[in-house]
Amino acid sequence: MKKIFKRISAAVMAVCMSAAVAVPFGNASITADAGTDLLGDVNGDGAIDMVDLLILQNYLLGKCEITRYGAADLDYDSVITMADVSKLSRYLANMIKLPTNINDITIANMDSNRFYVMHNYKTNRNRLYNLKDNVDKFSLEDGISTYADNIDDRVRATDTSVVQISSIGGTGFIIGDHLIATAAHCVYNSSTMSFIDDLTVVIRGEPYSNTSRVLATCKAVEAHVPRDFIYDPSITDPSLITSMYDYALIYVEEDLSEYGKFDLGIPSDEFMNLQPTVTVSGFPDGTQSNPSANNQALYKADGVMLNTYRYTNVDNDYIGNGQKKRNFFDYQVMLNAYTSGGNSGGPIYITSYFAGEEYRTVVGILTSGGTFRREGERVAKQTSFGVRTTTSLLRFYYNNNYIGSSAT
């Protein structure tokens, strides 16, 4: 797991080599002095230095929390991503200058003691665990479309880092050499209350007829889901569980590094208020242009992120599609990109560019979609939902020593 975070720019490495720092931290939370307002001063000590770079890198690895989100948003896009790490590293290498003002954004900190269930496909046994203690401790020594409502405007795509979950007809995306992120309901069947048998991942390439060419097939070794996706004692109706905990990971033995990967970012509340453009990729059961896609052809669609506060009734305990609203805005994303069955588990991501390099950063994992009458609107419109990437998810995917433990 320590090798999962591989994309570090040459500038970052150069800065790391030129500055030897050893600053002890007694816990995994970096609390800033509210009086400082320097862009790039992530820890709020009044200086922009290597310590800030290493804190930002470890934050995106799920190893610590920060409170100065605006200081970490160096490109002012209201999402904390690897592009911000790259920009800070270039500033420290005297390659660029930074503006003086910080972006005033807020991000909800998630609970840090969630329980998960790992299913071992070799032994067909389950194991319950949490990430309270069995994680890598934070240390500076760790190193470094049309957007139109109700129109199926999806187009064919080639992206080997978006994969087909063939066992159930879903989607996932590569985030590490052996690791795939997806929706929990793509690996766990709530009706039978069991993990899906013979979980298979198919990597597909360029379009071929009504499908995409098969490049490789992998069998899952492990599948991990939140315990509360399987059982949440605070919800009496099991159909309401999925809104907050519908995310999962799949571990495979095959090396996936040649197929590319996505980064995970932390979208701020302000990011969703801005209604930014996002992209959704996946393997739908069919599209208007290809009704017989049968979950075997990759499609993508652009859309606009919607503010869930605007489209939900704050005086009602339930949102329009029957899901219970429990801090919905903190845990979920909502967008108008067109999706359908088979898209579940696919990445909801933004694309940014810095210094000639493209960054594709996931801000959510698609979980459901369909026509939905938004608050204050008379006509039901195509709406998709997903689990919002938070520090809880970063920790689960990037700082989880249980991943691959069945192989030992």
C-alpha cells in the first residue's frame, strides 16, 4: 500500500532532496492558526515551506486532516487535488509565483472510525475491521458534452482505467496497481445479504462494433465495503442504507499499472455551489445510440454538479427518490449527467491541466440515477447521484493496511 501513491513530479522530488526536515506531529490532525492567510501555508505557521508540501501530500493519502482548505486550493478550483501538490512543489522550487489571497472554502470532515467488511474470495470468509489503529501514521518522513437535461448525449470513449464489473453489470475505476474503486452494490447483493460470487473485472480498450475490445480479465481476491452498507442500526428500512455508504474497493493480484489510474480529490462545499463541469464514465446496459451495449462498451457524458441543498427539502427527512436525508450534502454529490443501469461504480471526475500535464480527479463515485423532480421544478429531469469523496474515503482507499492482507 505504501507504493500506491506513485505520481510525484520531478519538481517535488527535487525539493524533497534539497531540504531535510524532521518535524514531529503528535496526532494526525493539523490545526492552523486562524490569523494566517497565505496561499500554500497549509499548516498555518506563517511560512510556505516543505512542511506544507508534505502535509498536503499526506492529506491526499488519507493520513491526516487539515483545516486550512483554502490555503491548500492553490489553483482556485475549489477541489484539493494532485494539481495543487504539483503547483506547491513548483513554487518551492522557485519555478512559479503564487497569488497572495486564499480561496475561502469549507469541507466537511467525516467520521474516522468507520467499520468495513472484507470478503476473501479464496476462503469465502468475511472479516470485520476498522481503520482506527491499523493505518500508516502521518510522518514527514513518508515523502512525498451538452449538459442538457433529459437528453442521452453519451459518447463512446476509450479509457482503460475505467473497468467493467462483469459479474453484475457495473463499473469501477483503477486507483492503484492492484486496486479498483467502485460502488458497494456492485460487489455486495443486499437482497441476498452476501458478496457477489465470482467477482470479475474486465479491462476494455478501443471501441469495436457495439462493444469495447477486451484487453484483460481479472478475478477479485478481496472486496471491501463499509459495514454500514450491510447493516446500519439507525435505519429501519434497509432500502435507505445505500446513500451514504455505497462505495467499495476490489483488490486483484494482477498488476494494473499499465492501464492508467485516477486520483481522488476532496471537493469543497463551494465546489458544488459553483455548478462546475464534471464527467461520468461507465459501461451502461444501453444508450439511445447503442441500445445493445449490454455493459460491454464504455461511454462518457459531461454534466453539471448540482447543489443538493437547493434540490432537497430541508424540512423533510427524505429526498425525492426515497432515500433518507442524513447530512446529504456532506456525503453525496448530485449532477445532471445522463446515466443508466451499468454506470454504477463509475468515476465522477474533473479534468484540469497544469504545466502541460493532465490531472483527472475523482470527486464522487456514481451510485444511482434516473428521472427526478428537483425541488421547485415541475418537470422530472435526469439526475444522477454519487458518494462524495471525503477524507474517510481517502483513508479507506489509500491508507488501509487490510488491503491485500488475505494474500499473507
